[in-house]
Amino acid sequence: MPTDNTLTILHVSGPFREPREPVFSYDYSLQRPMWPMPHAARVKISITDELDIIRGKLLGTVNGTPGQQLLIGQLLSRRIADEKLKIADREGLLSDRRDVIVAPFTGAHAHLFPKLEEWAGREQERLRAEVKTRTGL
């Protein structure tokens, strides 16, 4: 008997700046049909090893006001966090009924970073258009 085990995102909050790490994080409330209650996942985005690399590949060097730079960082970090959550789900990191931290795709998880880069390449035009619409750059 096949079961639908689709992951549903109920709520997202963030970005938060982690106090002792150079990362932004987002907190997700996740639900699967087979779980009796939602579980939490915190997705961490390394500023230098993920956000800056993806931003550079998508946009190159971008000049703008501090407010525009902040908007770009928020927009891209949220899109990166959403994709990292999808990658983690496909890799089975979210299959257990427990709260999870999806760490930066560096070190032990560095093998997952090429999947994030591949996504950024596929979504480059859409992300550029979204940045242009939101910031005017």
C-alpha cells in the first residue's frame, strides 16, 4: 500500500544571525502526513561558503545602497535555505520524526554543495529577475 509521505512546510521564520557562527539560519515547521505533530528544522547558510559564492555566481559584483545589499542577502539566503531543505529531504536527512539542523554544505556535508550550485545555475534567470524586481538593481 503506497503512502504519501510528502513534506509540507507549515511556517518559516528568519533570517537569524547565529551568535558564534558566520551563518544565517531559518527555522522551518515541517509536517508529514504520517507524523502526529510538526517537527522543526533549522537550516543554516554559511555567509562566506554558501551565500557569497552563490551571490557571486548569480550576480557578479553588485553595487548598491546598504539597504539594497541587505535585501539581496535576505532574498538569496531564503531561496538558498528553501533549496537546502529540499536537498536535505531528498538525501533522507529529514526522514526521521525528530528536530533537525541542516548544517552548511561544507565539511562533512560538502558533497551536497554541488547540488546547490546546480540549482543556482538552473534558477539563475528567475533569481536575477526577482533581485531586479525587489531592489531595482
